[in-house]
Amino acid sequence: MENGAFGFYLKELNHYLKLNYPLSVTYQKDKFVVKYPDLTGCEMSGPNLEKLYSKIERLRQTWIENRLQYQIQIPMPNSHLCL
């Protein structure tokens, strides 16, 4: 990736990471399930909510990075409500 393209990538990444995507938290069958409804597939589950929160944040960043890398559209926050 050229310097100009890399700078644009970082700017876009920072933009999406600053957006306030709603996080859904539910409790099912002795475990928490956390997911970002706008970011398809960005979800995980486990018994410890605090650990899940830090892991889901890393997953969100990786999810966004992958979409940017492959030039796939990234939905805006609350876009799942517009269906």
C-alpha cells in the first residue's frame, strides 16, 4: 500500500472506530451474548461480560479493518433499524 493510500486507510479506520455503534447484550443459557447489530457477524458469547467487552471491541476493529482492506461497504451506526 502506497503512503497516500495508507494514510487514507488510517483516516477511514479512525473515522469508523470513532462512530458509536450500538452494542446488544443478552443473557442466554448461562452465557452472555454480545453483538453489534449493524456489523453482520460481529458477535461472540461467554460467561464473563467484562472480558467479552474487550474482546468484542477488538473484533469490531478487525471487522472494520477487513472491510476497508477489501473495499467492502461499512454500514453506519443504527442502519439495522432502517430495514
